[in-house]
Amino acid sequence: MEVLGGVDPITVGRPHSAPSPSPTPTASPAGSNQPTTSSLHRRLDKLIAARVVAEAQELRDPFDGLSRIGIDEISYRRGHRYLMVVVDHDTGRLVWAKAGHDRATLQEFFDLLGPERAAKIRLVSADAAEWIGECAATNCMNATLCLDPFHIVRWATGALDVVRRWVWNTLRRMGLAGRAKQLKNCRYALWKNPEDLTDRQATKLAWIAKHNHRLYRAYLLKEQLRLVFQHRGVEAVSMLDAWLEWARRCQIPRSSSSTTGSRSTERGSSPVSPTGSPTGSPRA
């Protein structure tokens, strides 16, 4: 058993009759190779965590019974340091994690899983990274690949921001700089969930709802898509079908970043301004 600084890690965590206060972290003298108290604590934490994980794995194989899994990468430090993580959707457990952000790292998980258990995987959710999908499809021949809700809603939020910028730029080009100015600082009012809005952001959103119907419609599309993933089963499928139909007829240009200030609708009606009202009577 390795002893760090005279402290046996096995004794850490055992009850004591009179616990002594934690020592104040001290810095090592310049040029000294002696570890500081804080570095000793970090090393002890790692040893304890490793022991806890090992004991848990002895009690249960984390890969047993996997049927629906989610794969994602998490940034844990600046400088593009990532962890690959795999979770069990049925239990919500984290079943595997390792530093890395590439196909080779993910393949290590499937190598540990083995072909027999991989064949029992029925669903794999991930983002749209092609290398994740290719790796999962190669190893889980019987699985259906799905996009996870987090990334779908994030893409919808990004599309909403494209509409916001298009509306702002178009109003300025139409000579409505004063009205465009009203859209300044509305980004977070559109991005955030309704229950998280401040009073000021809620007021800004109410103004958008009253004066810029098209931008508000884009916001409602984002919010409705977010709500779809809060439901399950037949109800969720029905809500998603309704959302897709609404998105098809929302009259928001596919290229909302274009510089044109209006377009004709698919039904051949009069041109529509970025506010969602006829160009002859802008309302933003």
C-alpha cells in the first residue's frame, strides 16, 4: 500500500473520536520537490475514488443489461479537454467514461462491451458527429441510431438566433433603424426557458410577441420542440408530427440570413416583411 506524506489512504474516511481540523494548505519552498498539502489531498481523493469505483464494479458489471445507451463528449477543462461518456437510458446510470474525443476512444468502450452484449443494444443516441454514428453502427448491428434531445433543441435555438439577426438586419435595410433598435439585447429573452426569464426579459419577450410576429413564431417553434421531449410514447410522437407540420407552414424563410427584406409566400399571397405583416404596413 502506497503511503503519501505519512498518511495511509485506507484510514481516510474512518470515524474518529475527535477529528482534528484540516491542515491549512501550504506552499512548497521554491525549488523543492516536496508535495504541498493540497496536492496530497488531491492524490488521496483520486485513490479513494478509484477504490470506490473498483468496489462498485466488483458488485455489479456496469455493462450488464444495456439496451438503450447515450453517447456524448463533455468538456471538462479549457484547451479542448474532453471526456467520452456512455449512459444507460433505462436507469440513468453513467456506465463508462474516458478522456478523449475521437473514434479510437469510443471504440475502447465497445471493445470492453464485447460483440455479444453489443448485439443486445437496441438504441444509441448521440449528437450528429459522423464518427460517433459510424462507430456505433459498426459495433451495434441491431441498434437504431437517434439524435439526442439536447442537441436538437440547441440547433433549434441556433436557428432562432439566425431569424433574430435576419429580422434585425432587414429592418435596418428597410429604413426602420428605430424599430430594429428595439430588438437589441433580446437574445437571452429568446434563448432562455420561460420559467427562467427575469422580469426585464419577460417584458422584452412580450414586446416581441406584440410587434414582431415572425420572430415570435420562431421562438414558439423552439419552445414547442423543447416541450416535445418532455413527453413519452404515443403522445410525444403525436406532438412531434404536429410540430413538423407547423414548421412546414410557418412562413419563415429557409434562408433567413438573406439580405432580402421580403418574399412571396408559397400560396402566392402578397410579400411579407420580417415582422410577419404585409410590407406596406410594417409593425416592428
